[in-house]
Amino acid sequence: MLGLALLAGGMVLGRAIYVENETLEQLTRLLQMEERQDQLQRRLRLGVGEVTRLAEQGRPVSPAQWVSVSGALRDFHHGNVHLSPQLTAPDDLGPAVRTRRAAEAEFATLSLHLLQDARDAPERISRHMPGFLASLRRLEASRSTLRGTLIERIDSELRRSAGGLATNLKGGLIGAIAVLGVLLLCMAWLRRRVIRPLVAIAERVRQLSHGEDAALDVPGTNRSDEVGDLARGITDYRSAVEERRRAERRVEFLAHHDMLTGLPNRLLFEEQLAQKLLRAPRTGERLAVFAIDLDDFKSINDRFGHAGGDAALRAAAQLLSACVRASDMVARLGGDEFAIVQMGGDQPAAAELLVQRILRACEATAGDPVPVQMSIGVALSGVEQEGEELYNLADMAMYRAKAEGRQTARFFDDQFKEEVRLRWRLSRDLDGAAERGELYLAFQPIVDADTLQVIGQEALLRWAHPELGDIRPDQFIPLAEASGRIDTIGLWMADQAMAAASRWPDHITLALNLSAIQFRQPALAHELLALARRHRLTPTRLEFEVTESATLLDKRRQPVLTVLRTLQHHGAAIVMDDFGTGYSSLGNLRDFRFDKLKVDRSFVATMLDHAPSGSIVRSIAALGASLGIAIVAEGVEEAAQLARLREWGIPQAQGFLIGRPSREAIHCADPAAMLSARPVATQWVARS
């Protein structure tokens, strides 16, 4: 009877243990499945992040990287579609499993879209990235929900198992006092081999769910039974959680920092700047924002390659970080642009001291293989000022520093503010100025240097502002170019000039200046020729002046040459203006057959007293003679200059001595008055 009782009790107890172990094994397999999907998701996330980062930086993505990230996407999708159904989840886990699968499907779809953007349209990455990150957060949330449910279920099963075992043991004690000793031994064995490890595992699961004691080991991992499988599953789960937390911290860092320099990026800079501007009124402190740009960074890349450029950026980041205080923030906004937010201190004195430290540190790198030079713009915060506006002011000051010689700094002060306001007003008033009759043309004659007979007129654009008076062309022409209005104004000017030229004698030519911006219009040549036909002006009477530095360099060289060749093919003359001031004059003569060269006025003005200027003018005259290209000397203001130009064989001249710009074209000149004229005081004259 004792044997039968032991057998029956053992069978009942064994059946209970078997059922509980089956449930625990199923839960363990679910945990292992979650770990595999988590690894696949992490591999896909890192791959997508690397490919999109390279695409946004304009760097090529290797075929191996494409193969790797495509394989990660395929494995992740395959795991979502085919792995989960292999296990039948308990009823209470069904909703969490379905939610997790839907989140994985969404994450896979958005990953595919980002990869397509990286391959075909990198500019759309920034628009799709927030959705991608949101999907990632939803996926992590669904995983956390499922894992929480699993933990609760494991805890429930463990407790139920312990309770069931205790009940069976009590029943055995009540049913057969005779087998008390055997049951006591069995209970001791079960307690030591099953219950205690399960309770310890359950406690460790609870600790993991609350983020406690993550470094402690899970007991029972060295066992070969189901309890060991569960312990190893919990260990794998803990490792996955820790890896996910490290990945989240890494993603958070990369989202707010520049990978090359480790500095805060534009996003973190804008967030910190906005927070500091909100806090400034409460503390009564003024904020200083520095806009910093490396000088000649393009030449560094050209000379030393991208590796040298990256080294220069890292050196600049270290230099700036060493100059600021702990409370200041240095950020890299992109390319060779850096920014500093300086909080506290007596402004602007604190900002001036920081500028001095930065410039001295830059000077100390003069002996380095790649010296660091910077242009700095500084703006101080005002009342209720937005961060974007404050940085834009600093950026404008930085560009002014670049224009004034580089390796220097400029503060956005009251004078600068007035200049900016004036530019904004002029830019606004320039819109519709032609229709209001404020723009008009002035014509300056060009003469034959030997006979002093007028052979052409140069059309110059003028602006008579109704409130501010005459506006200098060097003020409003750049505004027209920056706003894109130069296309409309340029065609209006050509139309007005050709209408006037149609009434001139047939031997008088019309010279028109073309802006570099106008060459962005592929139909520019055809539009100009159409205007000439409308005014019955033969193209042979037209001269189009272009500056070498503005139009024949950089990436738009070929479209410019196409426009010029079209005009030249129809009989118009192409003139290189300000010849000698650019750094590729001879290269331009090699690539394009100009009809005329205009010696820049800076050489003519100093050629009598400055030997190098005189040598340059003589050399240009000899160059023109050898190439069969006519030469025009502009800026002639003295009879002695005209005499010397004749001596050197310059065939044409233009300047105040010949005639000042006027609304009515002058078609005849007084040679006697020119030759007897006294030197003219240099006055401002600017050409469109």
C-alpha cells in the first residue's frame, strides 16, 4: 500500500510538474523568440542609421553596406511573418503579440522607405526620419508591453506552480501519514532543486522588471533541465534589455551630437539656445551667440582631401572647446560652420574676451600643417528675441567679417543694424521700382583713342529712390541678384537700352552688362536677341560685358559659355570686363574667344605713378595686339592718362575725361576739351 501510495502520489506530483514545466518551457521559447527579433531589429536599425547618415552627408554607400542592410530588412521581416506563428501564445498574451507584430511590420515598412530615400532622394530623409523614430518608439513600447506581460505570466506560473506543489504535498501528508518521511524527503528535494531556484528566478525577474540589480547573475543557468532553460532565457532577456538600453542611449546621443567632432549638433544647439533665451529675462543676463566659419575650408579639402578636412574640423572643435568656459556651449551646425552660446558675464566684454582667446588660439596654429583660421560673428540677445533671429544676426556679422579680410571678428552693433535695416528696406522697395519709374538708364560714351570719336555707349543702371535719393548700384544690384529680381530688371534694362540705341547712328554700339545670376536662365541669349529684333537693332551693334570672376568660374562655367557663344554666333560682341582682376584671366581667354577686353579702372588710375600698374596695362595692350582683340581702357580721367594709353597702343577709352554717364547719350566729343582738360577729382561712379 505504501508503494502504491508513493506511486500514485508520485504520478500526481509528476503530472503537475510536467504541466508546469510545459508552460514554463513555452514561456521560455517565447522569450528566446523575442530576443532573436530584438537582435534583428537592432541590426536593421543600425544599418538604416548608417546608410541614411552617409546619404545625408553626400557620401557614397558601398554595395556591401546595401547588401548588409537589405539582408537585415529581409531577416527582420521574415522573422516577423514566419517566426511568431510557430508558437501558440497563451490567450492573455495574444493581444500583446499581435500589437508587437503590427509594430514590427510598420517599422519594417518605414525602414524600407528610408532606404529608398537614401538611394533615390536623400533630401527626403529628414522628413521621414521623425516617422521612423516614432515607429521605433512604438515598436519598443510594444516589445516592453509584451515582455511585461511575459514577466507577469512567468511570475504567475511560478507562484501557481509553487502553490500547486505545496497543495499536493499537503494532500500527501493528509492522505498517508505512513509516507510522511518519503514526502518530506521529496519536498526537501523539490524545495532545493525546483522551488527555491524558481522563486529566486522569479525574484530576479521582478528585479529586472524594475531595473534593479541588473548586474547580478540569474541562478540556475548551469542546470541542464527546464529550470536551467528558464534561467538561461532570463539571462538572455536581461542581456537584450541592457543592449537595448545602451542602443537607446547611443541613439539619443547621435540625435543630438555631431559624429565627427562629438560636439552638440544644430538640433541640440537650437534647443539649448531657446531654453537659455527663456531663462535670460529671469536672471537679467544677456546671451551672446557666436557664428563661426572656417576660412578657406574648400582649399583645405582640395589640398589634403576629405581626411584632411575632417582633421581640420576636429582641430577647430578642440580649439573652440578649449577657449570657452564650462557653462558655454560649442556646437557644430554642419559643414565648416560652428556656433557658441555664451551665457552670463558682463556683455559685451565677456564676448570680446572670448573672441580674443579664439583668435589668439588660431594664431598659435600658424605653424601647423593645416592652420586653423576663423571668421567670427557675434550678436547679443535683446528683449523677447527668438533664437533663429539672434543666430541670423550673428551669421550676418560673420559674413561681414569674411568680407573684411577673414581671420577676424565682427559684432552686430547699432551701425550694422542700421545697415541691415537699410538693405531690407532697399530690397523691399526694389520690387516694382521699374514700374514706378524709379529705375532709369545713364549712358557713358566709349571713344576711339586716336580720333576721340564716339564709337559706342555703355548703358548703366541707376535708381532714384523717392525718399533716400540716388542709390549706388553696388548697393542695390547685389540685392537684386540675391532676390532673383535681376532677371526681370536685366531684361527691362536691355529693352530700354535697345529702344534708345535704335535711334542712334548706325556706327554707335550699345554695351550692356550681364549679371552672373542672369546666366541661370537657359533662354537668356534668345530673349536678348528677341529684344534686338523687336527694336530692329542688328546684333552686330551689341556688346555684352561679363566679369571673368563672376561668370566664367565654378560649376556653371559651361552654361555661361553656351549663352555667350549663342550671342556671338548671331554677331554680338562679347567683352571681358575688369580684365586682370580675376585669377584666371588667361585661362578664360584660352577657353573662349572674346571680342574685346576692358582694362580695369584700378590699373588705369595708378599707371602713371605705379610702375607695376603701368606694366600690367602695357602687357594687356600687347596681349590684345597679339590675339587680335580690341582693348578698352576704362576710368580715364586725365589727359596724361589718355596720352600714355595712345602711346601704348590702346585703341579705345572710356571715363570721366571722355564723358560722364548721362540720361541722354552723347554721340560726339570735343577732342580739344579732352586734351586740355585738367585732372578730374575722382568721384564715385558705379556700373550696373
